[in-house]
Amino acid sequence: MSRLAVHDPATGERIADLPADDEASVQASYQAARAAQPAWAARPLAERKACIARFQEAVVRETEALAVTMTRETGKPIRISRNELKGLLPRIDFFLGMVEPVTAAEQVFDEAGMREVIQHEPLGVVANISAWNYPWFVGCNVILPALLTGNAVLYKPSEYAPMTGLEITRLLHASGVPPDVMACLVGAGPVGAALLAQPVDGVFFTGSHATGQRIAQAVGTRFVRLQLELGGKDPSYVCDDVDVRATAESLADGAMYNTGQSCCAVERIYVHEKVHDAFVEAFVATVKGFRRGDPMSEDTYIGAITRAPQLEVLEAQVADAVAKGAHLLTGGGRGAGPGHWFEATVLSHVDHRMELMREESFGPVIGIQKVADDEEAVRLMNDTRYGLTAGVYTRDEQRAKRLLSQVHAGSVYWNCCDRVSPRLPWSGVGDSGVGLTLSSYGIQAFTRPKAWHLRSA
């Protein structure tokens, strides 16, 4: 059997050597899931909800150990790992509270002996190829509503967070979800390819645009449910009427939280010329106060870069920007020591000739560009092939709504950023992907409606 080595990105230390799946084991898991799914769907919803409620209790009970595991394999600061696990709990509450009303049968017509009813049936067997940056959030956004609505799940966690994937699966099994209904497939790209080769009923992926394209091509001719969350180049605009320091602190956190390795991290900032210089000064001061160091330390804010190849991407973006006239205000290079480290980096005098302002950074790097007015800000915010999130900071709500209504993005923010709510759909436009998770729509995504025409005799 092949193996998957897991390394701590903060030290380079090999911390685990896991048995990995192959084509044969993936096919066997699919066949077992297909056979087990009808019985799982036939169980009363109350029983499926009870399983997920027990899973939630287990997450609470084991939070500290689960946080340590996540930090060791991803380099995420320990307090951010704890935040992710604590933040998962209200999402579980939402799924448990909404699954019944969202999937209840709907009678839409009843007249002259004819009734029309919509029922929501599970898709069947779904594939979930998940991400490493928020493995509990991203994985459970798919796994939990899929299980609650009666599906079986073939779950491939990222090869950069397989230990967390195995923990999620262990806790679900211990909570009553049958092993054949919830299978964890361990491995890298070839395991994902083997999973996509199975005749599944839905594919749910979070990750890079390039991988999303390959997945879409692999399953496009099969007409199955497809959801792709592919990240973005998320902009924020700072208007001329803001509290400069408070806005700088908010956006610095939005850009650097989780070491900038968030799908909805702020990736480019446009600042009205009237407040530009003061904003930049406050922003740099805030970033310089972020401590980089051992992810297990309670006061660490900037952790390790999970994927070593991303260091070259960040270096190249900074070098390209400086060569084209950007001013490097802080950071700019790799951190010293073993492991994968990059300094929190801020550049000003940037523009859209630079890769930094056009392609996803996915690290603690941000460019700040001066703009003359609202119209220029909106034009630059929309000058992208992505469309995940966008934000505006202003004291004027109507101004914010006017500007954000013109921005092409799945989620928009007024005076906040880098925020996800279980009550709102998480989706993107353009190269940020197709489909959605979360909200009532994200529960229904795991069902297909069946139309019933019922005439009494």
C-alpha cells in the first residue's frame, strides 16, 4: 500500500506517515457507499440529525487536541485553529435547525382533485474534494448538509490536511454515521482523479482555479451536480470619510488573518486620495505589530505558509511589483529558519500592471493603490477575472450600497471584510467558481426536486 507523508510546515519535520488510497480502494469505497446510501436516506431525519448533534458534542469535547492536530499539519496559529473549531459550532446549529424546513415537501397546488407537490430527494453519492486552509469549515460545509439530506459522502481532504480529515471522519463514525456512508480517502492528486472517475452524483470542490478547471473538464460530460469554490482577488475600497485607524486595523486583519491563506482574504486595497497617506501609515503600523513565530505560541498571529511552492509565488509577485515601481513598506521576503515562512508584506504605489494586483497571492502580502474617486475605485475593483468578495468602508450606507451594487462579486461587505455566515450563500462569479455552499440554498444543493402530479380517483 502506498503512503502519504505529512510534514509540519513550521519546522519541516515529518509528523505522520499515513496509509494512502489507490484506484482499487477508491472504487471499493464508492461501491460500498452506493450500496449503503439508500438505507441511510431511509432513516428518519431525526436520527440523522442526532448523529450530527453527537458529532458537534465531540468537537466541543476534543477541541484542544483537534486544534493542535490542525496547527501541526497546516502551520495555522493555534488560536486561529481554535477559532475555526469554535466557529464551526454555529454552522452545525444552522444546518440542524434548517434542514427540516428547507427540505420539507411543498404542496404548491390543490384544486379540483389535482395536487402538485415538490419533494426534495438526496443526490445519492457525492464526492467532496476539500481544502487545507480551513479544513473543518470547508469540509463540513459539504459533509454535514450532504449527510443530513440523506447522501453518502466520499471525502478527500487535502493532502496538506489529511490528519484533520481523518479526525472529522472518526468523530462522525463515532457519532453513528455508518463507515460506508462517510468515507475518507487519503492521498494527493491521483486519489482525487480516481474519485472523479467514479459515477458519483455530485462533485463539490474547494481549491485553486487550475484544479477547478480540470475537475470541470473531467465531469462536464456527465451532467452531475458540480460546485466549485475557486478563490478570488478580493478588493476593498476605503472612502474619504472613514475613521482611518479603525479601518486600517480592520483591513490589516482581513488581509493577514490565517497568514493571508483565506479564500476571502483582502487581496487588494484601494484608498481615496484624501485619506491615502494616513491610511497607509496606520495600516503599516498595524501589520508591523503582528507577531510571526511558532504556531503553537499563544501570541503568534502570522504562522507558516502551508504549501512550500507558494513561497515562490509570493516572492515573484513582490519582485514584479517592485520592478514596476511599487514601494515596499514592510516585509518582502522569506522568514529565516526551517520551515515555510514569509514576512507580512505591504506595498504601496501599485497598479494593475503588476501580478500582485491581478493574481491570487494566498499569503501575507497586500498592495495598496491610491484612487481619485468612487468611479475609479469601482472600475479597478471590477478589473479582475475573479468575483468572490468585495468591500467598501464609508460612514454612508447609501454610498456603500450604490458602489457595491456595481461590483461583480458573490458576497459584498460594508465596513467589514473576510466574513462568512452560515445564513448567507457562499458563491462567486467569474473564475471564482460555480454553485454555492451555506444558507438554505446550500442545503438544497444536496437534493434534487421531484415533481409529483397527484389526481384523486
